Amino acid sequence: MPDAVTPDRPDASPAATAPAAATPAARTAARTAARTAAQRRHDPSSRGFASDNYAGVHPEILAAIALANDGHQVAYGEDAYTAHLHEVFQAHFGPRARAYPVFNGTGANVVALQSVTDRWESVICAESAHIHVDECGAPEKVGGLKLLTVPTEDGRLTPELIDGQAWGWGDQHRAQPRVVSLAQSTELGTVYTPEQIAAICRHAHDHGMLVHLDGARLANAAASLGCSLGALTTEAGVDIVSYGGTKNGLMFGEVVVVLDPDAVRGVDYLRKLSMQLASKMRFISVQFEALLAGDLWLRNAGHANAMATRLADAVRGIPGVELTRPVQSNAVFAVLPAEATARLQKHFRFYTWDESTGEVRWMTAFDTTEADIDTFAAAVREELA
């Protein structure tokens, strides 16, 4: 029988000599005392307005991840946290809701849309929709479905606009319209009311189509409108949702929320096929429990929205700044001189939305402070003085 490894032997190591098991208290003490070889490589005081994805992770989310970290749990979604996640989502989306955690928003959209379409079918969406503009063609190249886009003034579809692409059923030469995809809030910062969504759902269902909602910022829309998540989805007739967490304080993770189980097929298989099945899924699921079991989702979204309103109020009236769209969520759109934009972008990261007009987009997040807004507004005022 081999000798036991002891500290006196050359091949001994702290890992090799550690006890095989430790008490929960000992593991907690070890974690508290842990050190890292990593170094901080950014300035924590730096603030940008390019995307709510630039924000860090909410402390309550970090605490939840640490809570789930002790011990072993079965991989690939068979853990206790993922099992409980259905109940968490059912509290908001109704008793038939089923939750499928994935890594990111593009993955959520691709999995969701594949589950409600066949290879010869298509998805109607706004021309400005994230699935059309910002996903590198993933719905079409990975999902194998055709996007039928509709120009809109403010990013929102209507039944009448949908009719511009809702035709050709039975024509073998045309990709068959099967799904209407809405973004809530839209890429232009606007929001649909529950009544507007319900009208679209009725219209789509009357034509034999389903409704998908890209809810990367659904929480911001609900906070803006003062209504529940269910009022904007299940109660309005939506069939499937891509629910966003990363933009609302999570480290990573989104969830495909099936609202009508009879309308979808093979979500489990499509998630794996689309490379969205997390092995350590508990660390996605526990984040959503922390976000949705209480009111953290609403606090984070409401604060981000309030900061956008503060920013719009602060720059409104500055000569040379023109607010171009209503501020209904956590996005502010404005036009200012190109040279002023270039100078500001040296100090504050944000995107030029439309090069031809000079329109820019400023996004706020759960951790944006009033001081951040006031500092940035002062910089805008100084540049345009």
C-alpha cells in the first residue's frame, strides 16, 4: 500500500495534504481568507454611457453566487437552484411558465425562435430589432430562419405594420410567416403598453402566428409603465420570452421563458444544439432567484430609468443638443455636433447611433449615480459652450 503523502516529502503540496472533507464553517472561513493572483486592471471610478452591459454586478447577485458555491451540485441543470427557478418565474409569468437558463441574449433569442419555427418559416420584426441588427445574423445563420423586417418610426410594431410582411401563406416561394418578434423595451428606448402588446398578439394569433418577446430590458419597460412582468407578456398573449438579466445587474445569464408549452418544441435539445447549455447552471439560476424572488429587478430597472430621465432633463435646453426620442426607459437619444461628440467620447464611452445625422445613444444602468449624470451633463455643457 502506498505511503501517505506528508509535508516532509518533496511531492507534498497544500492541496495534497488538505483534509478530504471540511465542515461548512471551515469552508466559509477558507473562502473568506482566500486571496487571488489577479490584479485590478481598471479604474472603478470610470463611468460610461454606451451600454448597461458596462455595469458591474449587483452586490445581492454576488452574494447569491457565493451562496450557491459550496459543495457539489449535479451539472447541466439538474441542480436544486434550477429546479426551483420554474417556481420563481411562475410567480411573475403564470403557472404554465417554464424557465430555461442560457448564457446570453443572442442565445436566448436563437433558442426561443427555433423552438417556435420550422426551417421554412420566418419571423416578422422591426427593422431596428436586435435580432436583425445586433446579432451578427445568428437567427438566420444559426437558427436557420428568415427575418422579415418592417420599417418603424419608433421601433414599435403595430398590427398594420405587421401586415406589410404577413402574407404569402401557402406560397412555396416565400418563407412562411410564423412568428412576430417584439422588443420590450425597443432598441430606440420606447416601450409597448400592455394594450398595444395584446392587440398585436390577437392580430398575430388570428393569422396563425405566434408572438416572441425579446425582453432584454423587459424589467425597464415594466418599471416605466408601473405594471407587472406578467401584464406585458402572459396576460397580453405572448407565447415565449427571452428574459434579460445581464443588463439588470447580473454577472451573466438570460432565460428562455416558455409561456405556452403547447406552442414550442424541443427547447432542451435546441439549447444544447445552440451551445447555450451551461454545465454549472446553478450559478445562472441562483442569480435569477436573487433578482426575481424579491424586488431587486424592479429596484435596479427603476433606478436606471430614473437616471436616464435625470440625464435628459440635465441636457435638455443646452444649445446644440437636441433630444430626438422620448425617454421611456433607460436610454437617451440626442443629436449634437460631431466634433463635440468626438471630444466627449475621449472621456466617456458612448455610441454614435446614426452617423448620417449625428444621433448618439446614452444608456444608464442600475449603478449609475446622480453624480455620474451631473458630471457627464456638465461635460456636455462645457463642450458646447
